[in-house]
Amino acid sequence: MKEDLMDIICCPLDKQELELTVDERDGDDVIDGTLTCTECGERYPIEEGIPNLLPPDMRDDIPA
């Protein structure tokens, strides 16, 4: 995922901003990490460069 995507994506539940936590990076690309909603606290995984913005009931939980 390109980090500048953060300018246009938001939490699918409440449309608030997302905070990025990077676990692995390749240049400007985020390979693995987490997007966390600044309002509701819901977390969305980034795996192999792809953010999973499905609502929680439509995806597996992120390990704590």
C-alpha cells in the first residue's frame, strides 16, 4: 500500500481518520501493518501490501 493512500481512505464504519502503524516497509510501500480508527478504535490489517477494510464481521480478527 502506498502511504499517500492515507490521504483518501477512512474508517468504513464511521468515516473517521485512520492511523497507520507500519510493521514492514519496502521503500514508499507499506507491506505489513495496521490501520486504526482514531474515533472507534477498530483495527484493519495491511497484509502483503493490501489493506483489508472489510467490516469486522466480514473478516478474521486481528491478533492482539
